Amino acid sequence: MVTSARDYHFATSYDRNHMKAHHLDWPNQPTVFKTYEGVEQIPLPEVSQFPETYFWRLNKTKSPSSTDNILNIELVSKIFTLSYSLTAKRRLPGGYEFHYRSVASAGALYPAELYLAARSVEGLESGVYHYGIYRRTLTPLRRGDPWQAVEKATLESEVEKASAWFFVTGIFFRSAWKYRARAFRYVLLDAGHLLENLVLALKAFNLFFSIHYDFRDDEVAELLGLDQKKEGCFACVTVHGKSAAVFPGGEVKKLPETFLQASCVSNREVTYDEILSCYQAGIQPIERKKTNTDLIQSLGVAPESWKNLPGCKPKKTEMKYPEVIFRRRSKRNFVNQELGLDKFLHLLNLVADALEQNFVPGHPGSWPLACGFLTGNIEDTLSGFYLLDPLNRRIGLVGKGTLVHKMASVCLDQEWLGNASLHFLLMTNLQEIDQTWGPRGYRYAMLAAGRIGQSIYLGATELGLGCCGIGALYDEEARQLLGLNKESALLYLVAAGPVKRL
């Protein structure tokens, strides 16, 4: 049994010399679309127009503070489309259709799900709904104004002033089918990818919102009808706005067993104790145990000196934000070609902005992540390992040398990674986050890593670069290569750079 971030991370670490053989159970491959048997679905309106805003400007935008938002079903449809949608289709051997999505996902297993608790949405009855990405529908789970139930579950004050809530969940076995006990890492990363897309969509429509990671998991699971042994909720986003006088939903009653069974995605599922014990250890939020220190200072590495992060030249041409969302793909066909300095600086500033905004919600001034990067073939840039300090807008060289090929070996010998110009490194000190937030701190770190990873994907897409996130690596080898102390770890690597044109 694991009861902390540190325990879980070390218990699920990959070791080159102790990898167990694992064969995929293809006849019981989990479905990637959650369905509810016998429940009538509500089609979402077709979307014809999207915001005209540009991605690069939107990324720097913060949530407005006005509560004059008025939601309607057409706007909700656009939010869902920009947050989580099918973007392309490919037919595979055997007639199987594979659908690309607007978010990145480890192994294309897509464990993340999205729910809506609607209080005051014109054209939609108040209640709780599941979003069906395949047919773009809402499945009604509960009727009535959900604000009292949400208030009880989320510990949020003044919820009666909200218009709606979005909930991001993850189904464990979708990822565990391939990644076994390590899958909780990928479920959290994927939830972070989806959360970032949702945040961008809300920004695009100039909606006032707030993000919450701290809530009573049991209460939220009851509200949404989740089987907690199979699916967990990791983030709630409140859209603040004008609320109509609607009738309260009253006591939250248990949903039919068939609703809970929808969390089951395969005829034969395997339950991994490491996943459940790590999830359940953090099932209740706790007060912060200590003041979170600057994680950059706790990794065990330090640059000899820092220099200011250069700004970016204004872009001559920009891609509209919706186009960036729909064109995003994981591309790993990197070529050993020089990455221009301007594109490199745009990515660095993008990540600095994303890091600065990824403090733990409800814990201002606390960051669960530190960021570094490895440089390969980049114009006018010394190859090496750097740290990025987003709050002071500076970078520091930790060590010289081309490490991208060595890191490719660490990442399960995926040699193509060695051709990437840039490896972003999202790291944490596991002991620090345990001592600060308890077992729930691992969620904070991995959600933040997923959000920043999605930002890099979108930024690379806008710049015409390839991008691919890597969570599969030999953990101890990564720690040794970077020179991190024994309590620190590389959680997520996101590679970017020029790719072949296909």
C-alpha cells in the first residue's frame, strides 16, 4: 500500500533491469467513449462561429472579474467543442476507426471525462450532465438546481452566485490497461491537458471563472455518479455569473447503479492497489501543512549564475486560437535541424507564463512544480541543462553539453527524441509536496505538468513545430542524468522542435 506521493512515485518507477513482461489484452481493450445505457441524450447545438482571438494573446489573458456572464446552451456547446472534441479520424486495419482529439493523451487512451453542473444556462434545464464527446451530446444525470450539492462537495463559498460548474475526471483502467500501476500518473497528466483546454475556452469567451482542486471526493463522486474504484474527479471549474431563480435540487440521492456502471470500460478490468491506495490516500483535502518553498531551490541542482529571460519579438503572423486547438497533434518525427532563436524564445516565454499561472488553486504563492530544459540544436544557444525561473523571468545554465540523446535513452530508448531541439523538464521534490499538501500534493503536481504540457503542444503547433509529451522513462536514470537529489524526480518531459513535413 502507498500512502504518499513519494511512495507511489517510487513504487511505480521504471528500472531498465527489472521491467516485467506485459502483453496487452486486446480482446478487452477499454472503450474510449463513456456511455449510459437507456438514457436519452440531449444533442448540443452545432457550432458555426468561434472567437476570433489569437492563441498567443489568449495565453497571457487572465480571467476577468466581472460576474455579468450569461450562459446559454449555444455558448456551452462552443466551450465543450473548444475544450474536448474529435478533430480527425483514421481507419486502421480491421476496420477500427481511431479518432484524434484536441488534447494530448498517453498512448491515445483518453481517460479524461468532462461533466457539467448547470445552474443558470439559457436553453438547458438545471441539473448535472455528462458530456459525450463522440456524438456531442449531454446525458442528464440529475434534475434541479445543483448549487446546494456543489457547495457541500466543493467547500466553495458563494456558490449560489455561480452559473455553472465543469468537472474533469479520469477513468483509471483506460490507462492501466497499458501502463498498469503506473497509470495514475498518466490519468492525472491527461486530466491536466483537458483542464488547460477548458481554461483557454473560458478565457476566449471572456468568462469569469475559478479553478478548484480541493473538494470532498466522495461528495463529488456521489454528485456525478462515479464508481470511485474506477473513476475519480480531479478538478472543478466554476463559471461565475448571473443566476436565475431556479428551484433547488434538494438532497443528493444515490444515482441508479447503471450510472455507476458507466465508469466500467472493459469486460475484464484489473484493479491496481497502487492506484487505488494513492488516490484514496488523497481523497480528502487537508490544510497546507507548511509554507511551500521555492521548488527550484529544492531539486539539488543550481546554476552558477542566472540571466534574464529575453523577451520575444512580435509575431508577424499569428494563428487563430480555434485553429491551433483543432490542428494540435503529437508529432515525433523530429529532424536534426536548427531551431530558430525567435521560436525558442517564444516557447520559453510561453512556458514561463504557464508556470506562473499554475500555482495550486486555493494556495496562492505555492507551486508544485519546477521547470528546466535541455537544449540541442538551437540558434545562438549553448547546449546544456538549464533551469527556468518564471517568477523572476530568468534562466540559469546548470551544466554544458548535449544531453538530448542521453535523455532519449532514458526515455525507454526512444531514439527519435534525440533529434528534438528542446526537451522541457517538469520536475518536483516529492518530499516537499508530501510535507506541504499530503498525498493530494501529487495530484497538484501532475495536473500542473499536464496543463503546461498542453500549453507547449499548442505553442509548438502555432509555431509550426512538432511536439510530443513523454511520461514513460527510467526514473532513477533520469534523476542521475540531471543530478537531482534523491527526493526529486522528473515527472514529465515535453519535446519540441522541427519535424519532417508529411
